[in-house]
Amino acid sequence: MDKILDKVWRFFSSVKLAIVLILSIVGTAIIGTVIQQGLPVEEYMQHYGASTYKLLNFFDLFDMYHSWWFELLLILFIVNITVCSLERLPAIFKMVKNPKLKIPADKIDAFKEKRTIHYSGNKDELLSTLQNKLKEIYKEPVYTATEEGDFLYLEKGRIARFGPYVTHISLIIIFIGALIGSFFGFDAYVNLVPGDSTAHVRTTRGNKDITLPFTIQCNNFNVEFYNSGMPKAYKSDLSIFNGDHQIAHKVIDVNQPLTYKGITIYQASYGQAGASSFDVIVTDSQNKHDDVSLNINQLFHIKDDSYIAVLDYSSNYQGFGPTILVGVYKGKKLQSTSLYLQKYPDFHGAENIDGYKIRFISAKESYYTGLQVSKDPGFPYVATGAIILIIGLIMSFFSYRRRIWIFIPKKNEHTFTIAGVADRNKYSFELEFERIVNEIKRGVK
Amino acid sequence: MIPMNHQTNTLLLSVSTFVYVGAMFLYLFGLVFKKKLLDIAGFVVFMAAFLIESAGLIARWIESYRLEYGHIPITNLYESLIFLSWTVALTYIIVELKYKMRKLGFPVSLTAFIFMAYASFSPNVNSRIEPLVPALKSNWLTFHVVTSFFGYAFFALAFGASIFYLIGDWYTKHTNGKVLSYLPSTKILDDMSYKLIIIGEVLLAIGIITGAAWADYAWGRYWSWDPKETWSLITFLVYVVYIHLRYSWGWHGRAAATFAILGFAFVLFTYLGVNLVLSGLHSYGKA
């Protein structure tokens, strides 16, 4: 049993596995960017045909980032990182706590960076010169005396040893945050017309109903446009009610959400809910103007038993812009209909109803506001993890551990050896080592 | 002083495109004729092109305020191409001042020129200053785009250094140990390519995180597997593999250089491919 556990542990502690898993995640993640995710079934059927659809659907390729096998890859990756860190961290703590202050004389020959320097003065003098010089140009060395001779030890960039583990732990924290979010959070939406209120929202994935612990009321919704017709800003005036109590109120904007009790309401979208009223100028045969505002289907008396009413509206009728369909009634019976275009008042200008002319000025369009309602108790973990990730990357990349030993043998009174090694950045270390050697040569008699 | 009108920025940017061409030829002659003076002239002209381009970007920024849109010029394909060439140029200038590596000037000025020319002359790229849709009106925009693009720029330079590595390495191999005198040593190129990649990786990580933070702030979802998000993560992971191969398995030299060159294909696809080929939130490519 122990043997099996040991094997499993060793399997998960390998860098090879990490590379295989990362490449698998990369390879499969690409699929989901080529096949559009989360479209309605009919669209896939039309695009791929029934049999291809069945095959792709079997492998969950239409929602692959939430499929069991992709999630399994992510879980294996996290287990891999965790085991790697647990496996290596204790040794690193030990190494940092008990640095190798001395190395066997015969091992010095194996170093790539090493130099033997001659001196003529006496040994104690040399030692203090070296100590002062190193303190000045690099770092205060640690002194150790052995049977074979004296050692000076220098170390820099110790923190870099922890960088990879800080990075790995940050990924574990992000993963935990994501899990908390997916188990205890939700992602939902609701559309509201000004004046409406609701406590019910529907989840974005799965379209399930969720009852909020409060009611959202949309007091007002406003959208502004640029001249090109592109939306400039859209804002919802929202109130949060607990029963009859208003407990929060805010005008939300696309980048300005409202948070209450851990649930955040975002301005996600908007859409047309039709037009609420229409400004129309009615001109009679004596050229007398009458500015009127009509609701849809509201009858307006012209004369005798003639009435008009706006029956329909399009914000852009066949590319001609805002247009209304006006019905003419005789004794409350619909007689005829005609179109009035806001941008082209002359289009129907010649047509008149019993000597009356109608001009369509503007429509007060009513919109619904599209709200995204989300709760993500895992977010603080994800955010913390992200910050730690950056710290970890900086620790690992922009610092590296390097160690230098100076060995002054008892046997030979006139030479000493300086040797060094870097965990990474061998080239930068080569330059640094060269600089230290030159400084020492200059300082030693 | 240049009169400020609506065309000043595009004019300055077009001029800088041609000045980059000048720098490119000087660098090319420097490579062919091995004259140091040509390299220095190349660098001077390159700096001039960079300054004109910077002036163009600033003029465009000011112009957007005059139009009352008021946004940093990094919000459509035209501006992003120009901004990318600007970040590549600035990154090169920093590397040049640190490493004295003028030879990299040729591929860099060529790259800057290609991006500028694509922006200026392609009929598919609209150079008008446009107002922002509400979702883009956020301070995250600047931070997210600037970090991501400098990440791309560092990867681009690593790509260039890696190609030079392979050229130098190939030359040495086929001439029984001679070195190409006009390139830095392969040891320096290998180290440089690695250092550029780790800086690029940190910047890309910050770019992804600021993008996620922004998405959370605007839409309540920090990650939604949008193609751009997914591809930037894929690119990040590709370089994670590079770093682990280097740290744990000691990959360097030819293998690492080849990997860095292939890795850059992922950067390019994340920047342009996603917008031009795939669909999603970052859809400026549909212009």
C-alpha cells in the first residue's frame, strides 16, 4: 500500500507531468476558441450537421471549459503543483537555514567559476582585508575556520529560491477561489423596464431561477447616443428593497456596479422595449398647428367622427430611420393606415386626412435595462492569488541565488581560491564574479 | 509649430513610417557593409522616427479631447497597431542602451515599419478617431492595454534575439568555430532572449490580471473563456513551459531559441489572429 502511495506521490511530483499537463491544457483550450462555445443547439446543427454535432457534443466541445475532462486536467495540474511544492519546500527551507559555509577543498576544482589568487602578506592581514573589501563591494562574508584552512562565505538572492513556490501557491489560491465561486456563487441576469421590480433572476448558464434576498427596482433607465448612433452611456437608477423598506439606491453605469450583501448588480446591456409615446404635429386646413403627444393606440380626435392613432413603431424602418404607422378611424372603425417617417417629413406630407396633415417629430423610446446579477464569494481569494502570483514571478525572475566561497588554505601560505555558483543567470553571474575577482585582486597585496 | 488640425496626428504618424524605413535601410547597410557609423546613423534616425511617432500619438490624444471623446489612442485596430510599433520601438531603445545591440535595429525597424504601414495604408484599417463604447470607458483600459502591449514587445525582441542566436550558432557550426563578428556572442544572445522573455511574461501576467479585474468590475465575471482571454492564457502557459524547460531541464542555446521563436507565433495570434479570425469581446479587427 505504501509502495503504491509512494509511486502516486512521485508521479505527481514530476516536472515532466507538469509540462505534459500544461501542453494538454494549451492544446485543448485552443479547441474552445475555434468552436464557438455556448450557442443554441440549432445553430450547431445547422453548422455542423447532425452526426458531427453528436460527435462533438459527446466530447462536450460546445461547453468544453466546463466539461469533466477539462476540469480534470485543471485539477490534475493543481495536484501536481501542490505535490511539487510539498516535495521540494522542506529541503529549500533547510538549505536556506543551514547554508554550506564551507566546501571540501577537492570539490572546489569542480566549480566553473573559480580563480586562484596570489598574495605576499600574512594570512591574518589577508583575511581582514578580504572581509573589509567584500563588505564594501558586495556583502559581509561569513567566516568559518576549519582544519584545512579558513572559509569566507557570501550569498545573495536567497529569496529567489522561494519565488517558484510563492508562484505555485498563488495558483492554488486562485484555484480555490474559483472553486468557491463556482459552488457558492452564481451568475445571473434580469431585464427590467423602468417601474418594474423583481427578486427573481435567471442564471446565465443553465437558465435556472434564483430568488434574491431582496427586490431590485428599476426607477429609471437612460441611454445616450453619439451622433453616429453608437451608444455613449447607459445608466440605470436602481433601488434595493427589503419588503417595503428601501435599503439601497444607486445609479449604475457600465463600469459602476452596485453591491449589496455580497451580490453585485452590473449594467450589462439594454434593449428596446418599444416606444412609449410619440410627439406629433397635427396641422389643420387653416394651417393651425397642434402639438400632441400620443401613447400607442391612443385615439386622438381630429374632427367630427374622425380619429387618428399611432398603431406601430419602428426605430429604423427599412433603413429610413424612426417611423410610425398611423391609423385613421371613422367612428372608431379603422379606415386606412399610412407610414410617417421622422427623417423624411415630406414622404407622406402630401397625404392628408380630411384636410389635416400629420408630422412625426419624435418618439420617446422606452428601453429595458439588462442587468447582470452576480455573487462570487471566491473573488477575494482569486484577487489575493493574482497579487501573490505577480510577487512570486518577480521574486523568481528578477533575483537569483548565487554563492561565493573564498578558501585560504593552511598549507600554502601564498595563494587563496575564490569559487562561485549561481542557480540561474549563469551569464550575469559570470560578469558579477569577474567584477568581484578584479576588485579583490586590486585590494590584496 | 505644426498647425493642429484633425490630420496632424495621421500626418505625423505617416511621416514616422517613412523615417522608420530610413532607419531600416541604414541598419541594413550597416549589416552588409559592417560599418559602425551606419549603425549609429541608423539608431539616430530610428530615435527620430520614434519621437515623431510619439508626437503623433500625443497629437491624436489631444485631438480626441478636442472632439470631446477624450481617450488614450489605443482603442481601435489603427491605434493598436501604431501603439504596438511604438512599444516595440521603445523596448528596443531600452535594450539598445543596456546591451549596445545595434544589430537588432534592423529587424526592429522592419517590424515597426510593417505595423505602421499596415495601419496607415491598409484599406481595412480605419484611422478616424472614434468615440468609446461605454464598456471601454474605464481606467483599467490604459493599464490593461499598456502592460499587455509591452509584454508583446518584449516577446517580439526575444524573438529577434533568438533568430540572431540561430544565425550566429549556424555560422559558427558551419565555419568550424568562427564567430560572426557583427553579432553579439551567442552566449549574450541566449541570456538576452531569456531575460526579455521573463520580463514579457511578467507584463503579460499583469495584462491578463488587469483584464480580468476590469471584466469583473464591468461585467461581474473575471474570467469567461473569451477567445482573447483564452489565447493570452495559452501564450502565458507556452512561455511557462519555456521557463520550466530552462530552469528544470537546463534547456538553453539552440533548443531554447527555437522554442522562443515558435512561442512568438502564439503572441502574434493572441494579438491579431484572435481579432481577425475568431470572434469575441475584443473585436476591433472586424472594422
